[in-house]
Amino acid sequence: MKPKIGFIGTGIMGKSMISHLLHAGYDVCIYNRTKEKAMELIEQGAHWCNTPKEVAKHSNVIITMVGYPYDVEEVYFGSEGLLENAQKNTIFMDMTTSTPTLAKRIDQTAKEKGLYSLDAPVSGGDIGAKNGTLTIMVGGSQEVYDKVLPILSCFGKNIVYQGEAGAGQHTKMCNQIAIATNMIGVSEALIYAKRAGLDPEKVLQSISAGAAGSFSLTTYAPRMLANDYSPGFFIKHFIKDMGIALEEAEKMDLELPGLALAKKMYDQLVELGEENSGTQALIKYWE
């Protein structure tokens, strides 16, 4: 029998991921702080729960996809949270981009209670979630990873086991570091094209298929040209991720000047009220 899945967080990413699980025939119960945002999923067949505690009572596998590390901490460690109320042998998968330290803490506490935990952050944005092609980076027990791989395959395509607890979150930091400076390059390329009097659409046609090609160039550059700043990934969440990466790098006595520059530029956009825009709004830095 398929396990009963609990899913906490029905935002831009979670909504599509839950939909894939429902279409795959899983029994899914959901919780979100705002029930209205979950109504479409309830209409698709998801079961609503009023608290994380209620999710824990009805699930064998629980996936969390929330905003910030402090949200993760509240969901797992609160008195009404998952660790205090889950059934024995429940498997947790935190797919939030959070800190490696918190991932290790959840894993250790879970073990003490006869539970299991994986940190499994994702990459691919709203498009990857909708298409079921997310990249998933997993840390924790190899044995537990093997058990949940069919579930992850419902919404992920490039799924890689990275190592012990915290390894998934560390890998996601590598991902965000690579994206941060790449977004600067994409923005500068378009600004240069415009200033040189070129047709940016034709420029994209040429460089997207060459050595400069990247997910950001293919996915976000067209949105920049269309002045579409709707969030596939919020600037406020990207800043959170960059902050985590910089803190972890400092612990390793590692300097990351490119990442620091990107965060500084995005911080300036937040000062202009762009925190809820998509990361492609970086081009407004020049405009």
C-alpha cells in the first residue's frame, strides 16, 4: 500500500508538488497557515488539517515546504509540531531551503524518538514544480532515501543522494551560489544588448544555445524583457538563502565575493520594495 503523505506548505512550489502526488494516487493531507491558499488542492482531493499536529497523526511520510528556517523550527519543534506528535517510524522530508545545522538537529531529534528525517531542498522554480522536473538534493540515511524515492519521483527528475544529514542543504547552497552571480551576468548581458542598440530577443536566441546557456538565461531573461517580475522564486527568499550560504562559508573561513556582491544588489532592491518580486527583477538595479 502507498504511504499516507502529509504536506505542510501550499505555496508556489508546494501547490504543484502536492498536485503531482494526488495525480499519482497518493492520499495526501495538507496544512497551510492560510486555508484559502489550499482550496484548489482540497477540491482536487487533498484532506485539510487544522494544525501540523493533525497532519502528524494521519501521515506515514511528512513533507515540509515552508519559507524560512524559523518556520521549519516552529513546525518541527513546537509543542503542536511534528516531532512531538508523529507516529513511530514516520519519515520527515524537509524540502525548505534551510540551514545544514537545523537539518542535523532535526535528524538527531528524530532518531531519538524512533523517527526518520531527510533534508531534501529543491531547485527548478515554479516551472520545475509545475512540470514535475525539480532537481532534488537529499541528505540523511541512504536506506530512508531509497524508501521515499518513488514519492520524490512524482515531482522531481534529477534526484541525487548527497550524503549524511545536512548534505542536501549544503548542496543547495552550492546551487544558490552558482545562481547568484549567474543572475548578475544575465542582467548585465541584456542591459549591454539594449545599450548597444541590439534586439535583445535575437541576442538571447544566439547566446542561449551557446556556451553562455543556463537555466537563468533561458527561463528568466525572457521574463526580464517582458517586464514580468512575478515570482517563480521570491527575492526575499533568495536573500535568505544567500545569507545562509555566506554564514556557512564564514564558518569554513571561506570568502565568496561574488555571492556577497549579489546579495548586496538584491538587498538594495528590497529597499525599493521589491522583496515580493521574482529574482529576475534584479535587472531593475540598472533601470
